[in-house]
Amino acid sequence: MSHFIDRRLNGRNKSTVNRQRFLKRYKTQLKRAVADAVNKRSITDIDSGEKVGIPSRDISEPVFHHGKGGVRDMVHPGNREFMRGDKIRRPEGGSGEGSGQGKAGKGGTGEDDFVFELSREEFLDLLFDDLELPNLVRNQLIGTTEFKTVRAGYATQGAPTNIDVVRSLKGAIARRTALGAPSRARIRELEEEIEGLLATGIGEDDIQVRERREEIDRLKTRIAALPFIDTFDLRYQSFVKQPEPTSKAVMLCIMDVSGSMDQVRKNLAKRFFILLYLFLQRNYDKIEVVFIRHHTIAQEVDEQEFFYSRETGGTVVSSALNLAYEVVSERYDPSVWNIYAAQASDGDNWDSDSGVCRDILMQQIMPLMRYYAYVEITPRQHQSLWYAYQEVMAAHAHFAMQQIDGTDDIYPVFRELFKRQDV
Amino acid sequence: MTKRLITDSSEWSFPLLERFDREIAERAHNVYGLDTYANQVEVISSEQMIDAYSSVGLPIYYQHWSFGKQFVATEQTYRRGQMGLAYEIVINSDPCIAYLMEENSLPMQALVIAHASYGHNSFFKGNYLFRTWTSADAIIDYLVFARKYIAQCEERYGHEEVELLLDSCHALMNHGVDRYKRPAPLSMAEEQRRQLERETYLQYQVNDLWRTLPRQEGSAEEGGEIRWPEEPQENLLYFIEKNAPLLEPWQREVVRIVRKIGQYFYPQRQTQVMNEGWATFWHYTLLNHLYDDGLVSDGFMMEFLQSHTSVVLQPPFDAPYYNGINPYALGFAMMRDIRRICESPTEEDRYWFPDFAGGDWKKVLDFAMRNFKDESFIAQFLSPTLMRDFHLFAICDDDREEHLNVTAIHEEQGYRALRQALAEQYNLGTREPNIQVFSVDRRGDRSMTLRHFTHNRRPLGDSVEEMLRHIRRLWGFAVRLESVDEQGRVQLVGEAI
């Protein structure tokens, strides 16, 4: 007779290994597809998974098969008008009424790319493959200044507020039971003897009975004298501080919003910031983002305003750097927070200000930073800010700068900035 | 007979499934005389169904990226709603394993049980191709062995290495079957296998190809130009497994595994129409029988018929979703037609099928199921009635002519030609290119020459270059492919050096 088995609870992901192998095998193609996807798609949904396509010919599994040509006989159903000997025009493309090969039927995508969806994790893995956060190792080693208080059992000493009442009373009961045990045993013994004596007909007044009664009384007093609770019984909840590696990061987004930064450039900057944000997200549990925009004066703003409000005017970059420094020193203790900064600008600055920027960076900001990335969004020649920053770069290994011309540059530049550094 | 519905719910439960199975089994075995393996029915979720899909339905398989690709593709189309999953997958094994999806309603589950566990099951057990080419009792063991062995190889020789080898073997999977020789049983005890491996090893030690000592002049055979192999070999994988000079023993074993599994699927590729037709015919017959006995309600039958008719739908050639002849439709119609010819034959039927018109339909169907494959089944049993019902017509597509030629339609003069043409369409020999090992240059550069015997001047597709590289990888030396046309003219098609 048939045997029924419920397999629904068995593992569902029998194919996971095969899927991983498939992804691994086509990693190069997938990476290309992912890079394209990043540049193409809108920024707001970059956080989700992604559909990627690989050219079908790259992943085809070849077999020997017949090609076009030669003589082929085919039988089809549904004849309505044809008679024997009819000539039919050859249909275009080889499919359809004449030679219904039905190639397009499979998978619905026909001969196009093999398109499928990557999960968010797979997508980000491919996107940030071979990239690393500069100085991440250092973070984890020195970032242990944050502590977390955890329970560590009970201690015999501690502050009165930490007394564990239940535990202490339990100890007291145990102590009283233990210390009173011999006396109680003796009392029971004596009582039995008294009973035995009484049973033999001896009266209450007999010396033997009285002696024993007195001993019982003495013992009872002794039991009663056992302290209800003793300092010895006290137990305190014990807490210890465990050092925790810091897993918090703050990302400072600094952008020039002066008149020369148009919406296109802002969008480029935004993409760059988002990539950085995603990348940080993979490495830290908690990320805060601070948006600082500036023209001649700097402001801390929210995201919406940061990207979309319109401002005009000149450019003083140092104002933003000063503000950034203030924000960091007020709110983000570098021993607790991993601080990253990304600055986007079109490179315009008051000439005299660039030197100031360099000094602020070198002396104040860079010592606090894990990494500082500067992208210049301009197709033009570099201006004073770039040259000033070059000096910073020479002095600080965790300062990086790149130039972005257009959308296509963003991802390569990002990769360039964060590529794995061979030691 | 009083009404004694099993249930009027459409939700399934295990007790209900068992009850249905009991009723179906009783009729299948006692009334219709179906001979089946024991059944094992497994209920799985849709994700698990996709998993099963990607390993060609096998419950256990070795690991390879191509199954991952299959999985990704299936999952994708399923998610987009472009494709429903099959309601069942059934495996030719003893016991016969059938998968039911938990999402199916009760009528669907009953349909699937009848279809897979009694229809397909009896076909697997009875049909001569399956009996000859597969050993149902050993396949699962063999797959377990294959998976373990390949996993071991990956551990020992690296994923990459094994993957490359498997890629090449998969490419030749359809050319790893002896079409005329009965294969040895699929699986064998561990010891036997070891022994075989040693044998293979020894064989390759003494292989002529391997011999590097120059022959003494005097002992050389006359002319020294004897072609080797003496007979062309159609089983490329077998030839490579036994003769490729540079393969390591483990590589031979892997080639062998792929070959054996290819062989296991070989009968399926040749009996699609019959197999599906048979199973569809029986789920239809069995469930109708349940209905006649009053065991199931009208609602149940409506739901069943709705799925059934969509399975056996045959769109005409000019429909936008036409995708060739639907094997379910053709097979089911032919099975039903055979029953009709037996039960109420017309004059025409008596003329066309004198052997069995008016006979016992159960015996005739059983005979047909046991002794035919698609090609011969159609050539033997396709009746004029059916050709008319399907409005079949044959077209000749000759690339030398400007127009397609309608060679036969469903009329008196066309029946035979039509039937012949349709049967030919299911002939694996013409569907797949006929490629054979023609010779190996044993004395010289050890290169292998393959020959493609063309049929109707049909050339090979554009995968030739890549295929040759795969064969080159397996063989280890240069590989040449020639094509031979019907006049015997030989032409070089490609070469991988």
C-alpha cells in the first residue's frame, strides 16, 4: 500500500549550494551587471535586491543540436485552410505558423539575457566585493573603550542597593537550619527518652524527667538565639563591565550647495553618499548620518533639505569644516564613534580659504577621522581646493580624493577609494 | 448504489489522502489490472518543489552550478507568475516516489495520486524501455553513491577541477547511451564497484593508446592502417571513459556517473507522449470511476475536469501560445482512441486496425504500453479519426525552396504520410544529431575524429566549437569533427587542437 510522508518540514533550501555555485561561477559577469545596475537605477531603492541579467550565451550549457537549414518535416495541429500541395510563405524569424519551434516559450525571456533577482545581501556582497573599510582593524582593536554592564552572578560584598533579598534569605534559612540541626536532633532524642520514662510509670516530677526537660529548654533557647539574618548571609548582585568593540559609526556628509552645484551634480554626490552609507552599514551595527551643507556659511540640515533645497552664493569650504569639527567634538567622541566623512564639491572655493581648509583638516579634523573621502564633481580643471587637499593627502594616509566626471564614474571612483589595501 | 461520498471538503488531510489512495488503488489493481511498484507519496511545499525541479526531479543529486541556474530560473518565472509549478513530480524508482504540493486542493491531490502513483508508476514498471534501461530498485542508491563520490572528488581535487569535468560530461550527456546494447544494472555493491574501477585502471594501463614503445618493424600489421575503433562508436562518453589516455581513475568514474544518469533519463526522452498520455488516461479513467461509484461529489469532478482539460489542451498552430504538439493532449487522445476503437469501432477503424478493433481495450492498451516508444506507438496506433480531430497537417521546410510545402493533410491520401511524419518527429535518431567516434590516430598524435552523419542535409547548430572544446578537454588530445552527407561526402566541420 502507498506510504505517505510529510516532507514539508524538511529543509527548503536544498538548492542553496547550487545557487551559490552558480553565483560564484558567474561572479565576473554578475559584478559587471551589478555595477551597471548601480549606475542606472534610482538612488532611493538601492537598498533592495536587484535584478541582474547575464547574457544567455555566457551561461548556456551546450549540446550538439541541429542548426538551421536542410530539409525538415513538421506536423502541426489545427489546420483550417491548407490543402495538400499548398505553398506557404516562409514566416519571418523562423517561428510562428511555419516552423513553430517555440523557442520563446521557455522562461518567457526568449533569447535575451538570463535575468534573475539577487537578494539584498548577495547584491551588496557583489557590489562591495574586494572593498574594505580603511582602518577597520584598528577600529576593532582600539575601539574597546565602550563598556557594557553585564550580570556576573552573586558576590558577598557590594553596595546595599544591590542586595539580592531572596538569595540572602535563602542563605539565612540554610544557615539557621544547619546551625540548629544538632540541637533539634538532641531535642528529639530527649523527648523520646522522656516518653520512654513516662511509659515506665515514672512521674513528671522525677529527676530524670526534669533534667531532660531542662536540657530541652536550654536547647530551645539556643535555637531561638540563632540570628534570623546575619551579615554572613548577605548576597549582592554582581555586575561587571565588559569592554565592547565599538560598532557605531557616524558619517559626515559635507556638500557644497553654492550656485555652481546644480541638481545633476547634487545627484552624483547623493549617489556617492548612498554608496558610502550602504558600505558602512555592512560593517557597523549602528550608523548615524550628519548632513552638513555649505555655501559661504555652513548649516547642519536634514536629508531632504540637504539634497533638494536650492541655495546660491559663493563658497567658503572652511565654514563646513569648522562646523563638522564642532559637531564631532560636541556629539561624537572619537573613542566611541568611528567617524567617517565624505565631502562632495565642485572644487570652487575662495582662493584664500583653501589654505585655511587644509589647516583645519590637518590639525583638527584628520586626527579624529577613520577615513575622509573627498570627491570633486567637475569635468573642469582642478582649482585651489584640490591642490590644498593634495597636501593633506600626502600627510594623512586615511585621506583620499578622487574626481568624478559623470554618473559612470561614481562606482569606479568609489571602488578606487575603498579598494582593499594590500599590506 | 447509495451515495457514500468520501468527503465534500476540498481541503486535503492525510487521512483523506490515504482514503483516496485506497479507493484508487483498489480500482487500479483489481478493475483495470495495473501493475505498479509500491508507492511512496511525499507532501512538499512549493519551495521544495522548485528545489526538486532544479535537480531534474531526482530526490538527491550531486552538486553543480547548472542546477543552481535552473533553480534561479524556475524560482524567477514562478515568482513572476509566468509559470505554475507542476502539480507533481514522479520518479522512476522502486518504491515509486511521487511529490504532491501542499498547495493543491483535494481533487488535485487525488488527480495527482492517480496520475503519478498509478499511471506513471505502472508505465515505469511495464514499458520495455524502462525495463531495459533503468533499474528502478537501484537508482536511489546509485544517486546517493554518485553524490558522495563527487563530493569526495571535490574535496580531494578541488571544486574547479570537478566542475570543469562535469561541464564537459553534461555537454555529452545525450551521447552517453548505448542505443542497442542492454546496459549493465545501474548500481552495484561497493565491492563490485571497486573492482570495476581497478579493472578500468588496468585496462587503461594496457591500452594501446598508452603504449609508447615503438613497434618492431617486422611485427607491424599489414599496411598498419587499420582504423581504430574498428566500428564507429556512438556512445561518446563510454568511449572516452574507457579509452581517453590521460584521464585519472576518478575522472573516469565521474564520466561514468554522468553517463549512467544520462542513461537513466534516456527512456523518458523517448516516451514522453506515451508516458504522459498513459498517466493522463488513467487519472481520467480512475477518477471517473470514483465518481460513478458515488464516492466523490459533482463539485469535486468539476474541479478535477477543469485541471484535466487545461492539461490536455492543444492550441492550434496559429495560436499565440502554440508551442508544438502537447504530449499530454496527443497521448491522452491516443489512449482514449484506442479504447474507443476497441469498444465501438467504425468501418474505418476495422480497416485500419484489424488486429484489435473490437478487442479487449485493457489488453490492447497494456500491450501498447509495454512494447512501444513514442515513435513506434504513433506509427502503429495513430488513427485517421484522431488526425481529423487534431486537424493535423505536415509541412516540408526545404531551405533550397522559397516556400514551405504542405505535404499532407488529414484526408484519405494523407493519413499514412502524416502518421509517418509525426512518428518521425519523435524519433530520437533524427531529433538529435547522429555523431559517432570514427577513428583515433593511435600511432600519431592520438587525435580523435568524430563524424556527424547528416540526415536531410541538416547541419549542426552553432554550439559546435564549444562542444569540441569540451570533448577536447575529456579526450586530452586534438578532436576533429567531420560531417558525412547522404552521398558519403566527408567535410571537416570543426577542430579543437
